[in-house]
Amino acid sequence: MKSSRTILSLVLAVAGPLGAQEPDVIALQVGRAITVSGEEIDGATILIKDGRIQAIGTGIETPWNARVLKLPRGVALPGLISCHSTVGLRVPNENVPNVPYISVLDGIDPAHPAVKSSLRDGIAIAHVLPGSATRFGGQGAVVRLAGRTVAEMTIASPSAMKISLEPSPSETRLSTMAALRRSFFDTFQQARDLVASAAPAATLAGRPAAPPSLEALVAGKAPWGEIAWDKLPWDKVDPQLKPMLDLVRGKLPVFLHCPTASDVFRAFELIDANGLKATLVLGRDAYKLADVLKARKDLGAVVLDDDFVVWEADPDTGVEMRHVTPRVLFDAGIRFAVVPADPRERGPGFSRDGELHLWYQAALLVRFGIPRQEALRAVTLTPARLLGLEHRLGSLEAGKDGTIAIFSGDPLDARSWVDVVLIEGKEVYRREKDRDLELLLKEPERAF
């Protein structure tokens, strides 16, 4: 009679190889796949292995070991991306104006109700940034909207610095800009002093250090080109200073919030004076600067405010005129991403419920005359490119992440629901299991 140890070893010998051979393969069969980067495919099969799309199209042979997910009426779309969001942050803004050294990773709550609500709306990826009530709000992160811990959620960190030109209640635009200039100038002085401590005889590109002029401070133009970065002792750099140094060296991008059209010119000043690699987050009246933005070839795509329509009186006739900001920018050839509304940023009384949903924002773009393909790009591929993740996200292509939102109908139809959300091939949301939605839609019991 064989010993129990021998029997156990035989069991493990059989179970081990089977477990090792079992792959993570999913064959997703849908009624239609909207690839965003190419043509829409009817009766599509999307083959996902180890979290990546292996193939997409019709007539694809399903591997014998694949888990088949059949949604014959489903419409597959790349998981939506909110590229300027505070989702998961219970407190989006700090109480002090300059905190470039903090990270949103320390404030994201994986169990925050907004995380599940976002999945319910098809948003799979969010670029979480601090709010707009601080000048230097801190460092953002790109996260999956699923995971038990922040580490499981994180895709990229730090992703960008948040700078806002929105004055706090105790400030004016004059004092806000003066403070921003001073912050950059102080950073320059600290970098210069660090180089001087390491190479006293040749601190600034081979020349002795000289105190910057008062005029340079007022103009906000620190002579960054004179800093000998290769002589800077990075081991002595204060961790609170390093993000600012990364910012001015172009190592850390910035999302620069411009609440009004006039703020864009102030943003240009900061960008040009300090060599910032910037993405502009524009306010509702950005239509006024379509020609100006078009002329700035270095800016690339922008992020638009959730409020697309502006009514303003004609200065000559007094007649109210409607301006649709995304349509004006599209006609000018400016690429943009859109974001859902954040009621906490809007304040009490916000009631435009539709604008809380990213798919609704895309549908509005079509309503205002923007081509369907471009509207879909504004919530998928364009934000992926802004975040430098277009090689992984934003479209349904072989080699990209299996991050997919499956709708019950056309994603831009108000009657459609999000049925399933996959992030890197893992099912993270299913409407059938959404108990909160079930309770919300449940008919109240009648009292007899």
C-alpha cells in the first residue's frame, strides 16, 4: 500500500501541470466592436490573453482553452478614459496653495463610491489629479478604477503636476500670478545654490553665480539655461524640491488649469518662461481663443471643460448668442479630450446630471455637429495620447490592453447601459451584479 506522502506527490504531479497549463484566455463575442482607430466590426470576436488583445475581427478561431463570453447584442468600446479627474479623492484640494511634493496616491480611496459609479458609466481609467483650488496642487496618477489597494490600481505615477490659475477666495489673479512666478524663481535660486555648493568655481554653466536681477523676478523669467544640471548634487536635493526641478527640466508634465480665456495667455507666459511640458485644461469660454490655440503648434491636444455651451450678449446689439466651444475648436483643427462634470468642483446646486457621464458628453459632441469618430476619440484615444499611454489604451487593437466597456446598445444612445467592464482582461463590473443599481431601479412597494 502506497504511503500518503506518495499519493500526495502523485496528486501534485497531476494537478501541477494542469494548473500551469491553464491560461488566462478570454474570447469575447459581441454584436459589434467599435475599434476607434479603425472601422467598426459587426459580429466581432476579441481574443484576450494575459490581459492583452491578441486578435480582433470576424472568423477568429476560439482556442479550446478560452473562456467564452457571449454578448450577441453587446457593443464593445475601449474603456473610457477620464483624463482630468478627482475620482477616489475624498478631499480633492489642500488647504495650502503650494504643495507640489504631495501625491494623490496618498489620498485615493479604492472603496470610494465614485469609483464604482465610474465603472457603471464605462469609465475604466482615470487620470486622478488634485482639484483646482490650489496653485501647485501636487502630483497626479493614472489609475485603473478597480483594485483592493492603491498599488493594484496604479498604472503610472507621478503622471503630471497640477497647476491652477484659478484664484482662491482670498486672492486675485494679480496675486496668483505673482505667487506662481515667485515659486518658479525660488526654485531657480535653490537649484543655483545647490550647484554652487557642489562646484563653487563654476556654478552656472562655467560662470560664477550672480544674483538674478529684480527685473527677472518681476518678469518671471529665471535663466534656467544657465543651470549646469550635470553638476547638481541630486543626493542633496530636498524631496520637496525635486518635483519642481523635474517640472522645469521637462521630466514631469503639467496639467495647467485655465478657467477663463484670458488665463491662457498667463499660461503661455509660465510655459515659455520655464520650459514646461504642458497640457491646457480650458474653461467654458475657450472658443474665444481658437485662432490663438491653433497657432501654438507645441501644445498638442487640450482638455475641455464639461460645460460646452456659452450664452453671451453681443457687445454691439445686446442679442444673446450661443457659442459651442468644442465645435469652434474642432473647426479650427484643435484636438481635445472631454471630461465628465465634478459636482464638488461645481459647488452646491449643480443639477446637470447628464454631464456627470462621459458617454453623454461624447453624445453631445455629435449633437453639436462633431463627427462621431472624433467624439468617440475625445473619450478614448485622445486622452490616452495625452497621458502617453496610447500604446496600451484608447482603441481596440492587437497588442493593447484588454480594457473594454461593453454597452447594451450604441454607446452614444441614451437608452444604452454598460453591461460589462473588463480591465486588462479581468471582469470588474457586471450590471447584473450591481446591487446599488438594482436598489435604485427597484419599484417601491405599495402600501395597502
